Amino acid sequence: MKIRQKLLLENLLKEKTLSLLNLEKEFDVSKKTLQNDFQELIDYLQMKGFSKVIEVKRGKVNFLGDEFLYEKISKEIEIHDFYIYRLSTSERVLMILAYLFLETNYITISYLCDRLYVSRSTINSDLIFVKEWCSKNKINLILKTKNGIKIEETNKIKRYYLVEILKMLSNLNKNNQSFYQNNEFYAQLFQGIDLTIIRAAIVNAEKRFHFNFSDEIYHELVIQIASLLFMPFEDKEVIKIDLNYKIEKKMAMQIIKDIKKELPIVSTKKLEQKIALYIKSATFHLQINKEQNQLPYIQLISQQLIKTVSNNANINFKWNKSLFTALIQHISGLFFRNKYNIVIQNPLKDKLIKEEPELYEAINLSKDILRNVIGKEISIDEISYLLIYFASAKNEALNTVKSSIPQILILCSTGQGTAQIVKNNLKKYFLFNIKGLIAEHQLNSINTENIDFIISTIPLISKVPHIQVNPMLRLKDIYAIYQLMFSLGFSPPINNIYLNQENQSDLAKQTSNLLIQYQKKEDEGILLEKLKKLISIYSDNKQNKGDIQYMLSELLTKDNIRLNVVAKDWKEAVIASGSILENNDIVEHRYVEAAIKNVMDLGPYIVVTKGVAIPHANSNLGVNKTAISLARLKTPVCFGNPDNDPVNYVFTLATVNSTSHLKALQDLVSLLDSEQFYDVIDKAISPDEIIKYIKNFEKTKGED
């Protein structure tokens, strides 16, 4: 049964009578095609034991059964499990391209009509865009009147574009992931390859090797592996890469082993290396600190990019944590791609640029930040991927959620996007210790013993207490979360205030009464004010000490600031700034030595802006505590960075992990964009003056 026929049957069972003329317009097919569809449905139902239930007469289609028969037919063919989705022009174009890249023979227009359930005229219109796309990307598209169309390229090129096309197809509509995961679609696309087997193999590898892929990376790996199995390596195809990644190779071998249990595949060295490369590329951002000591640098670059784009676009992205995280991942991947000469392409870059021309221009004006990092021009495709992150950040909240008593997971099926929206909205009302943003497929492989409850954007079956909410957190969702917390024995902290133990029971009752009293959307403002007032009465203003995100003033203390430091060259400047931390027992001497070695090995990349250097090294090289030092040099020195020399200010960064300093780092980068901040440092007689300015900045930044 075709998808169009399933939809026709579902509509008929609901409406009882349908007009063929209306159906022609709705599905953009001929009356004859519809008549054939209904005849096939009649034959199918007869085979299932349902005779004379559909009648096509005088331009009408009638269902002749009653409610009992309706329920029986629905249950028999599981009609409600069908996922039906109307394809847009962009989606159809990408799907046509997907079929073309997977097929070695010619594809006819009739074949595409049958697969996409549209008319010949619609396919002919779509093919105009297909031809245009192939021309722009220099893809060899062959058209023959009698035979049809096909793409003539190597399997290597086909695999690459197939993955990119399917990624773009998925990104067109994040709210309809179930379509893109639809087994029927992929069964057509990858004939003979069951993607559920590949998915299970990846999940097993995640569990065995303690990796945690995002949904985006997980689905991409599935497609990457499926394309490798469907389009095998050609003899002349060579993988030019030095793979010394033990964990990734072991994961690849495990995935292949699991797949071989179910599918008749041939395991080769090339297959193992390619899968390992995909995994390495996907997880590079997690390991870059261990391999190159560059994670703090990438964090700095990411924040600089956010700052510059914010200024160019006149949009404040400076406090957007999800954007910051996404850029760290992407720029880490940029390092990796540059190292191995891997070029990414975005098939929809023209569409994206057309939709966000001003934001694209703002990013394009900021690309020198990345060019200086990798030593080459940044392609329009790289910029268009950055455009996706910045465009999605437009509607995100600006501040991050701080942790609190309940240990929770946020779950969604569409990746980080929806979960991040929930996370950002939760901060308006609650303080949770969010243990992770997870995909639905990962829930069964996660230890949930210490999880109090799950907040999900999709229907969920789980033994762990859970609640389904709208990502935007409507008032009824807020009320439901409060009720769940009360039922589990929690009294909710609000606005970073931790409640006294003895007052929790009474507060819970009063909060519940308020939520019942003000349930309407128009009451939200009144409710918030009353909740704030109520909490202020019962609170003792103790800060929760859960997962720490340090303020800049907590890391750059007056004890970590030295003024008028004498240094004859850049090495002495780094030693002077690092010694401040060393003398305060924050780092060992080897950390300072490692920071110097990084500059000698990698160049003066630590000179992040005019007059400012931020030395750092690997956290496992003698870091006892997270902190930042500042050495204001009496005389500027040169590091060898022609764009930003000479250096007047040396901020040495020491971190015990990769996350606790991020908030402070964001603040520092923002301050480095202020002439007033430099003026304060230059005129300061004591460190107290600098600290006072920073604390005032921290209090007022949210007003910007």
C-alpha cells in the first residue's frame, strides 16, 4: 500500500464520503490515478477480509461500513501508525537528488511520481531546481528522453553529497523528524539495508565506549554507514588519513561486528577506517583539549566570533550559551577538517543566504577571526553553516540555567534545539540540576538511578517520573511541573534562591494556591510578581552550590592582579602572569612552562585581540584550581602576531575542567571589546579599582 493510498483510506474512514475533484486538487494527481488508487485499496481490503466497504460512484467515494467496521479496519491495518507528511518543493527536490545519488541506472519521471506521490507536471517543475543545483555544484547530471535521468559520479562523491542532502532534508523541518526516520522512506532509499540494525549497532557502541552522540550526529552516522554499505569503495578510492585513534577504531570495529550479525556485509580496512573517521570527526570537539591543548583557545575564538557578529549584526548574541556550545563544536570540527583537508559543502547555502542576508553579511565580515586561526580563507559553505547557528539563536534566551535540588533530564526527539528551548525557558521559573539534554534513543542506555524526573517534549513511556511539556512552557506546563515537584517532595527554588527547610511545606501550599488562582495566559505577569514576592518572604538567600559556573570576579580576584609588571619579551610576560597563579598555589610551575611551549609550537594564537594575550595549557598539567590572572605590563612586548601586537595585558587562564570557566570567559571577552575597560586597567592604582569595575559590569550586563 502506497503512502498516498494510506492517507486516502484514513481520510475516507474519518469523513465517510470524499470528492474525487477535491482529492485531485489536494494531491495534485489525475482522476484516473485516484480511481486506480481506490481500486487497489478495494483489492487490498478484500484480501484482508473486508468486502464491499468502498464505493466509487458519480465523482464520489463512499465508505459503506459502520463505526464497528471502522475500528476493526483501523486496527487491522494499523492506520494510525502511518506518518503522513506533505512534502514542500525544497523537500521534494532534495529527495529526488537523494534517489539520484543512490541509483546507478536511469530514473524515470514515472518512478519519481510513484515515490513522491505527485503529478508529472510537479516533478517536471522540481527537475528545474534539480538541474540548477547540479549545475552549481558541478555534478554531472545526464538526461535522456527515453531513459530518464541519472547522476554520473564516483561513489565517493555520491556518498558525500547523499549525506549532506539528507542532513539538509532533515534540517528543513526539525519538527517532523519522524518523517525522516520513517523506515518506509529509507527502505526505498537504501534497498536491502535495514537502518534499525545500524541504529542498534551505534547505540551499543555508545554504551560500550561511554560516548554520548547528539541526535544530529547519531542520525548522520546512521546515514554515513548506510551509504558506505550501499555504495562500496571503488578500487581507486584511497583514504588519505593517518588514523591513530584507538577508541574510534574500536568503536568502528564493534559497529561492523554488530551489523555483520544481521546483514551480509564485507568488512574491509577501508570501511573500518572510514567509519572511524566519521566518529572522530563527530567527537573531535570532545577530545581536542587532550590532543592539542586548544580547547580554551577554541572557546575564546568562539566567543570572539559571537562578539564580532553581535556588533556587525546589531543583535546581542553575547550571552547565548547554546550558540556558544554549537560554535565550539563547529570550530573544533573546522580544526579537524583543516588538518585532514576535508572540505564541507552546504547544498542549501543559497537558500539560507537569501533568507538571512543581513546576518550572513555580519558573519562574512567576521570571518577573518577564523581565517587567522587556520591560515586560509573560510569558504562560503562554512559560513552558511555558521549562519544556521546564528539564525537559530535569534529566538533563544540569553542566559543559562543554574542548578538546583531536583536532578532532571530534558528529552526530545529532534536534537538539541527543542531541548535547549525547554532548558532556556525553565530558567524563568525553576532552578534544576540538569544532568543532560538527551535524545529519545539514548534513554534506555542511561543510568537514571539518580534522576528525579524527566521533562520531555514528546510522549514518553518510562519508569522514571516524567512530564510532557510544550517547548515554550505554557502556564499549564509550569503548573504541571510544580505539581510533579510537590508530589515528589520538592519545594521549588526560584530566581537563584534556596529555600529554608522549615518553610518548604508552607511555601509549597501557598505556591500551589497561587498557580490554581492564576492559570490564564493573561495572568502570567501577575503570577510571576506574586511568586517573586512569596519567595522573597521565605528565602534566606543561600546560594546553591551544585554545578559551578564561576563569575569573572570570582576567578580574577585582586590577589591575581599585578600592575606595572616588567618583561623584556613575550616569554617573560607569560612567566610573569603565570607566576601570579603559581605563587598563589593555583598552578604548578610546569603549567606555566606548558603555556610557553604551546606558543612556541602553535604560534602566537593566544594574542586574541589588540594588546591582549591569554596564555593557557592543558588542565592536567598542574592545575589545582580554576582562576585567571592579569599582568599589566609596564612596557608592551611583541608575541609575533602582526595584527594584534604589541601586548599590554596578559590574562593567564587555568581551568580544572572544560566548563566551569565559560561564564567568566564570556564576560572577559565582552569586556575586551570595551575601551572603557582598558581605560580602567590603564589608570588603576590598585587591583581593587579593576575588580570594582568588573563587579559593576556583572550586575548590569543583563540590561544590555
